Amino acid sequence: MKQDRILIVDDQPAELEMMKDILDRDGYEVVAVGSGEEALQLVHQAFDLLLTDIVMPHMGGLELIKAFQEESPDTVLVLVTAYASVETARAAMQQGAYDYIVKPFDRTEICNAVAKALERKRLADENSRLKELVGLYKVSQSMIKNQDQSEVLKFMLNSGVSQTRSSGGAILLFDSLDRGLVIAAAVGTWELVTRLANALLERGVRSWIKDVEEAILFTDMEQHPLLQRVPLRLPDRGFLPPNAKDVEILLLPIRCDSEVLGLFNVFREGAPMLLGEGDLELLTILATQTGALIKSRQLFTELEDGSFRVLCSIASWVEGRTLCSPGHMKKVAELSEQLASRISLSEAEIRTMKQAAMVHDIGMLGVSGSILNTTGELTPQEWDIVKLHPVIGGEILSPLRFLSEASYIVRHHHERLDGSGYPDGLWGKQITSALQVVSLCDAYNAMTSPRPWRPALSKEEAVARLLEGKGAKFDPEITDALINMIKERK
């Protein structure tokens, strides 16, 4: 069991020795000094309790506990005074003291006061630990529920920064080509985060991290509570911004098994409160969770990519059954991606839209080849069968959760703004921008490609038809954007 550490401060040698002897006999680990200045030199040695006389030359007890409270907020503060009064009590409490003892005192009195103060610290530590566990539970729930890795990483980083009361931090991951670090999430001063990433890259960060089994501390503070726990690296000149005085940066490798995936870091700029062992333990857990999250998402991504490649193969086989222009779905996907970028859709929307476009006609699997390749006009019954292909396509994709939004586009890529489309007669705002992009690009590519029953239309003829449907079937702004893009490609 850990011994409670007590720092006693009194300028009277006899009283100092007496208090030390009493607390030594009670089994505490005691350090005794004769002045406030000496006590402040020891502030980062992680004492559980400070017991100080109130009247001392140069630095009195009230001034000392104020400074101690700023530098070591987890230390319990108790004053010793020969002049007890309401004013003394009020001043002590205002400075953060838990209690005060009146001289002269006996052994029982001082032991009881110290025991009560340390019990209060234990309760406070347990409460703090409970908050950390609740925070870690929330992180775990976020990992389970949230499908977006970037959002989970932001949540994990925010938890680490807030629970360690840091200035900011970042999660730095190796890029997909394994050439360098990218900022996956960041909180606080971006300049510091950027400099940190660049400096680590210059040092050959992967080989450097592999030599480090645990966290590394970058600091210029010689009396840091973590110096005995982690290796110390002093920052090179120019490594930190000029305004970052007394900066401490704690770096933890993000690992999964023996693989190094990146770095989890937090930093403090000019903060009086230093990171301690509890902070290190919490951040180590978060870094471990981050590694597990990234690796599991990598495995899921590989499974998703494999599943989507199978769908693309099926879609390609479906296209091979027809006499229409080959590569139609791929061409629609490429055109849709270009148009989506032009109208500033988000990366997530573009990714979903491109997935949908790559397989949008996969439902033709349920339409017979004789209907698909007929050279004459289709009968109403045959058209009804053809119109089932978006429904069949949507049902093929629907069991795959990661394609749920793409499935919506596949089912509705023949819907029109005025409600004249199929299969569900969507109209107006029910047709999203991503859906509208795929619909327009599908229509344009179909018009400019030969079909068994007609030759391909020219670009000019296709543009004229798009203009006819502008505002009624197709969104005016997106239609204009596509037409402008087509004209620029001449």
C-alpha cells in the first residue's frame, strides 16, 4: 500500500522536529524543511499533504499554500497557527486550506487533523477517478456507436485534453502510404501541433518511435513529476513557437500489437499545473483504445472494400449482358465525381455518391437479356419490368450497412424533381443533391451512348434535352453546372 507523503514547514526547529517525529511514528513518509522557499523547491515531488506554520519570515504560510495550490492542486493544505481567529480561518480557507491546527497541540490532535485531511484527499481522488472512468466509458460507447472514425478520434482527444486539464493536443497518424504523419484530430494551438508534426518527421519519426516503448516528455522544466516515469527530451531551438514558455508535451505511441500507427499527444503552454502519474495512466489507456479503434476500423474497411469490389464485379458482369456502351456505370461515377466537386459537395457525400454511381444499374440483374437487348420499342409490360431495376439494386445493397446511403441513391436514381420519376415518385427536396448529381450524369451518359434501339445523341442534342428538363425534372443550378462542365470539355 502506498505511503502518504507529508511535507512539514516551520521556521522553529524544535516544533518542526516534534511534528516530524509524531508523524513518522504514525507511519507517514515525512519531509521537513524550515522555510517556504525550501518547500516550493519540492513542490513537484508529489506530496499528499502540506502542513505549514502560518507565521514565518520572508514567506508566510498563507503565501506558501497559495503558491502550492497553483503548482500542486491535488495536495491537501493544513495550517498551523498560534493565533487562532475567525479572520485566520477565513483567510486559510480562501487560499485553499482544508483545516488549521492551533498551537500548542498534542499528539492526538495533530494525528487526527492529518488523518481527516488525508481521508478527504482519498475521497477527492476516488471522485476524480470515477470521473475518469465515466469519461473512458463514454469513449468506449462512442467507439461502438459512431461509424465515423474521425468523429471518434476527436471525441477521444477531447476526453484526454479535458480530463488532464491540458492546453490542447493532437492525434497524429501515419498516412496510407506510410510516408509521414497526418493530423487526424487536433485541439488547441494549431501552430504547436503543426510544428510538432514537422519536427518529428524531420527526425525520422517511425524509427524514432520504435526505440521508445513508453511515453516521451518534451519539456524544459527540470522538476517535473513524470521525469522518473518517462524519458525526457529537451526541445531543440525553433522546435516550439516563441510564445510557448514552459511548454510540456507528452507523446504516447499509438500501437496495435507491435505495429506503430501514430502518436497521441497533449501539451500545456505556460500552465502552472504539471501533468502527473494519473494523467499518464489515463492517456496511456486512451492511446491504447485509439490503437484498437484504428486497427479494427482498418479491418472493417478491408471487409467493406472487398464486399464493394464484389458488387462492382457483378455490376460489370450485368453490363456485359447488354449491347449498350460498355463501362456506363464507371463513366457515370467519374462524371458524377467531377460534377460533385464543382458544386462543392462534402467528401462524405462524394464518396457515397461515387459508390452508388459505380453500381447504380446492378438491379438490371433481374431484367432478362432479351428485354435489355431488344431493338424495337418495349411493350408497357416490358417497361414495367425495366423500371424494377432500381428497386432490385437498392435491395441488393440494403443488407450492407456501410452502403445504406448509396442504396438510397441506387433505388432513386430515376426520380425527378416534378415527381414524374420512378419507382417512388419522389419530388422536390426529397431528391438530395448527391442523388440529383447521379441522376443527371446517368441521363447525360445514357443519351450520348448508343442503344440497340437508337444511335448516340450528340453533346449538343443531349445538352438541349437537359435544358428542356431543367427546373422540372432536374435541379436548375446543378444542371447549369453540368452543362458548363460539358462545354469546357470540348
